[in-house]
Amino acid sequence: MKISFLIHSAYGIGGTITTTFNLARALAARHEVEIVSVLRNRERPLLALDPRVSLRALVDLRREKEDPSHLRPARVFPRAEYRYREYSELTDRRIGEWLAETDADVVIGTRPGLNVHLALQAPRHLARIGQEHLTLDRHPPRLRSALRRAYRRLDTLTTVTEADAAAYRRRMHLPGVRVEALPNSVPDPVLPPADGTAKVIVAAGRLVPVKRYDLLIKAFGLIAADCPGWQLRIYGKGEEHDRLRRLVTDLGLYDRVLLMGAVPLMEAEWVKGSVAVAASDSEAFGMTIAEAMSCGLPVVSTDCPHGPGEIIEDGVDGRLVPVGDRDALGAALLEAVRDDEWRLRAGRAARKNARRFAPGPVVTQAERLLVEAVSARRAGRPVLRERPGVRRALTGRGFAIRDTAQHATGRVLRVLRRWR
């Protein structure tokens, strides 16, 4: 089976890129796998890609950034999607052309806008799986409306938590579309696990407001005097860097709180710590939580929707505290730092419990979804799962997309103009 992942960009660092590379690597042991990056801005990816996985880009921004068609707005990629301004008439055309000519058996979209492309432009024979790495609640109403229409043409929609899958089933009305939780996978560790003796607390992720590193730094500031010798190391880059640097200086924590920047391989950094921490207001899954646990670290996290509560067993392999509660976060960290016996026991439990996110279990589930989607397409299951009368009405309004890029793009544009 040939499997293609359609991703915004494979050339950065982020949770979607990491989990896509992880899943592609695991699937490549038994299948032909490629990653198709819509955009490219550098020679090589920042993350290591398994040599068995091929990589191609559709638009090279190093040469095509000023292409006239890239300066005109996208019409297929939904306007309400977060990355809309990075898409264009050129990306619309290149994605449509690639979908029309691909020899893949199944294509996996990795963000809402790309799932729309897949739903509206893929040839009839191509199995279509949309992945959601954000939660339904975080999508604005206009985007939810666009997705509700387009997603009915998918075979399968996966979310990263059971809670979000339930929300899609309950609120999005996608008749005939399988909606199933498929957690992100974490590669099997190659280094010995953390031994719980280093006086280091580790956090990692993009430096953006929703991650609440400001809350974390303030919480550490409350307990810094009570845990001499302990450091807080924060890995990542993003728009909040300068503000966080000022906060660290203002609190006099310049020698205790270190902004470490982004690193391509976090495993080597997790195992240098003894406790991991996440202070987010919202997490679609919590990739860094699962990574830290697999390296033998208990995790102190806010109990935010949706991921941490499905990953951490409170008191066993970590701690869950209320969202936005600086004092509770500080108290949980202080308890983890002071209680050596609990920290070591919880670290062992974390490593054991993280095995459910190892490539084996996740890939087994993913393969089942892929095989069933491809089999259904080959058996000639109708692309639209509505009642026959509804299907005829939709076809008459432009939903019957032809299998060539020119006709597909043209008819999709007419549909989208009606939507807007």
C-alpha cells in the first residue's frame, strides 16, 4: 500500500511535523510512504526523516515566493483557517494537480485546510483520511461550517483524543464518516531513562501564549527558594521569547530559569531532567507530555482540555492541577521536587504507562484504519454518504469533482464561491 501524508510544511519544528514523521517512519517498515509538503523554505528538514520515507514539496518559497499566482489569494483553502494567508492560487493549483496525478492508495491530510483540499479535490478512487491535531472547540464558527460541509466527503477523520472524537461525532453531523481517536505516537527511546536524581525540571514546546510559560515561570519563582540547586529549563522558540526573558530577569531567576531554544532531538534533554511540566491553557493532545513520560519523567500538568487528562494518571505518573492556577502548579512542582520516593516511583510508572503511545500500538490502529478505508474505496462505496436525493442535489451544485486537476479546481472554486 502506498501512503501519502499531505502536510503544511515538513521543514520546521512542531507537534504536527513530529508526529507525522514518527508515524511515517513506523509505517515505512511495511508500506511505501511519502510526505508531501505544500511549502518549502529551506534545503533540508530540521527534524530527522527516516530514509525509507520520500519527501517532496509542491511550492518552493525560496524561488516562488514572488510568483504572481502566489500573490493572489487561495480559493480552495478555507478563508477561516489559521494558515490562510500562507496559501494562494498557486498552492490551490499545485495541491489539485498533485492529487489528480498521485499513485497513492490513501492520502492523509494533517490540518483542516488540507483536509478540505483532500475532500473536494481527490479523485474518486483515492481513500481520504483527515487528521485533526487541534480540537473542535478551538476552530472558529466559520471554519466549523466549512469543515462540516467538506468533511462529509472524507472516509475517516481522526482526532488525537477520545474527548475530541466524541465532540466531532456529536456536533459535526458527518453521516457515514468514521470518526476515531488516533493518539500521536512517540518513538521508542534509544537512551537510558532519567534516573530522577538531577535537579532539573524540563518543559518544551512552542513559546506561544496558550502554553502559559509565564505562569510556569511565576510558579517556579514561588518555590525557587525552597528547592535550592534546582533549575527550570524551557526548550522551544516562538513569539513569547523576549517577554519571557524579561519576566525571568524581573523575577531575579536568570540563573535558575533557562530558555534553551529549540532542539531537534528532545530525548537527550528529557533524560537530563527529573520532572517535566506543562502549564497550557489548552492542549489538543500533549505530545511533549507523552515524550517526557516515555523517558521516565513524571509530569506536572494543568488539567486542560483535552489531552493531559487522557495521558496522565493523577498521583501515579504525574500530577494534574487546575488551569491557570499558579499556586497549585507551584505546590505540585514543590511536592515532586521534595518527595524523592514519589518522584522515582512516578517516573517508573510514567515510562510504563507511556508504552501505549509507542509506535507498535498506534501503528496497528493506523494500519487498520488505512486498510479499511482503501478497501471501501476499491469496493465502490459512494463518495458522499448522504441520502440519494441529497447526493443528487449536492452533485448538481458542483460536488462531483472530476479526476483531473483543471476540472477539479474549477468546479471546487464555484462551490466555494457559493459557500461564501
